[in-house]
Amino acid sequence: MSAATGKFLHDSTTVVLVSLDCPGYTNYATALLRESLKADPRLPDLRLATLSVPSGYDPWWLVWRLANLAPAPDFICFSVYCWNSAELTTAARLARQVLPTAQIVFGGPEAGPQAEAWLARYQWLDAVALAEGERVLPELIYSWARGGDPTTIPGLAARDHAGAPVPATPAPPIEPLDTLPQAYTDQHPPATDGSAYLETYRGCPHGCSYCFEGKGLKRIRSFSYERIAAEVKRVATTPGMTSFSVIDAVFNLSTERLERLAAIFEPYAKRGLRLHTIEVDLEHIDARQAELLARCGVASVESGPQTTNPRALELAHRSFNPERWAQGLQACHDQGITVEADLIIGLPGDRPADVRASLDFVAHSDADILQVSTLRVLPGTDLWQRADELSLQFDHEAPHEVIATPDISYRELRELETYGLAVQKLLRARSFSA
């Protein structure tokens, strides 16, 4: 079936999309991949299945479920993130032994930036998608199923006919995005328990050193407002739908854009439909933007500051204005919108006193929720590339948590995490009593 074995598929092909998801979440990427494969006219006889299991699921039982599929899968495609990497690599390794003729394909933000290294490390891995999977995966299956050479597909690292890893060639981003099929259909409707997702654009206006959100692309590619309106309608009119999320890197890109989005969302918000925990630039929110967010049905927003220390902010390629942040927080509260503040422990440039100062800043603000996380030096990020330069010690195995920095020892990191949890509980208790 693979170029390495010299056997090729000519009849209908069976593809299984595997995702391991956190409780309360559904994998939006899997839905987009599924519909992209179904929409490809070159794959009319494709047999397609999705297998979604919760985090903590035993990889051996996951493979048991794969082994019981009939017909047996020809391609098993895994969406790999830093928090599910260990479980899914175990499952994929076992799947190679239990289903030796199946092709094992990885994609996602954990696998893509390490594609070449992983193909060299994992002999059971056949290919890794670096570019957007909605384009790469159909090309891969079409090529492989007909005996083509997958190493020629842009955005894909694969093996040649001798089984040697071949690096990916660059792939242009998908444009226009409206060419992508909608993620939800009558056959596969969105979840109604608050875990349905939509996106209105791709990319990120920021270039934070610790983040892979924009996948290296700061340029914004937007769906048309007509496409956004159609997708919102599809989700919002699903029977039983009460809330869902938009996964844009920054929902409030501009006031003009918010006005267009409010016109789309407001009719459903008036019926009680809510958007929860969207990402925003809190420092850009004024009374007008807060009003527009409320018209969209936004129930809660999430924002930085990540740190308040100027030196750490500079190294992280971020800015922070505490006065404007506080004004944005108040503007949200004036509209009844809950605000969640995010802080990262272990950023380069932060000392223990700086971390405590950031925690104290949020504790003395009117933020409703504090989310504290320890720095993860993620593949593909600026910090991953500059780890030696910045003398960052971190676990090279997922989820890549920092071990020590020049300014914070391992022991101090653990103590700061404990302090951060205490501040989290303090804010939670304050919110409940308010």
C-alpha cells in the first residue's frame, strides 16, 4: 500500500480520523478534515470514519476499536497536540503492529513542526502534515491510493520509495478560505453541550514568542461575512443549542469587524444563544467594543496579560498597558461580560518577584477568573528556536514544560505554581461571594 511496500490501493479506501479530546471539547479540526475529504470529487468511493475519545483513554483500547473496524482502515490519521502526544504516539505505534498495512499519518501543532525529526525517530510513522490539513490530507490519500509519490505533495513530510524520510516543500496557505466546506452538516451536526466551535479567520495579528496560534502567519485570512453568517446560522439553529465558541486568535480585531459580526450574531443572541470564553485584546476594548461583544451574545472573554514585567514582555514580543487593560476589563463588566485573566509562570526575563507581582496585579484587579499556567516551550515557536540562546531548560517530551530559566530555578517554579493556585482560589471565592 505504501511506496515502501510497493503495494497500492485501487479500490475504495478506508480512512479513520482519530482525535483525543479534553472533556467538554470536540475536535473542530477533525470535522473540517472529514468534510474536506467527503467534498473531494477525486475520492468518490472513500469510506470515512471518525474516532473521538476523551483524554486519559487507554491507547490499547483505542487500537482495539481501530482493529474492530470493518473494513480495516487503510489510513489512520491522528490530530496530535502537546497534551495528547504521549497517548497518541503510543496508540499509533501499537496500531502499526496490530494493523501493519495501514498508513499512519500525523498532523497538528505538535507533530507538524517536528515532522522530519519524528519520521526519523518513529519508523512506524508514514507521513506528517505541516500545512493546513484540509488541503494536504486529500492530496495525500489521492496520491498514495493510486501509487503516486507523496513526497511531492507541498506541506507534507513523507517517505520515499526506499522508506527514507523526505522533508516537506513549502505549501501556500489556503485562499480563499470560503473554498473550504462547512464543518457541520445534517449528517454531522454540531454538539449542543457548549463544545461546538467556529472560526471567522485564520492567522494571528501578534507574534508572541511562546505561542503557535498563528503558525508563523501574522497575515489574517478571513472567511467572507456571507460564509460566516451561513455557518453561524447552521450552528445557532441546531435544536438544543444554547452556547458555542469562536476560536479566533483575537475576536475583536477591529471595531468595524465587530460591527459586522454583531449584525450576524445579534438575532440569535436575542433568543438567548451565548458565546463563551472568546479570546480578545482586552486593552483594545472600549465602551463601544464591549457593547458590540454583548450584542454578539458574548458571555465571557479571555485575555492576558501573561506577565506585567517589561523585560519579560519584551522577550515574549508582547506589550502591556495596565491602565488600558483595566479600562477594558471595566467596559466588559459594564456589559455583564465575565473576564478571565491569563498568566504564564516561567517566561524568560521573569524573576520570582516579577511573577508574584503579576499575580498580585491580577488579584487586585476586578478580573473574575485567573488562569495560571507554566510555560511550555512549544515546537515551532520562537522560544523553541531560541531556547539555547535564552538558556531555557525544558522537557523536550510533550507537553514541553519549562524546567528552569536563568532567573527561576526548578524549585522556585514549583513554589510559584503553588502561589498561583492560591491566588486562583482567592479570585474564585471572591467571584462566588460577589
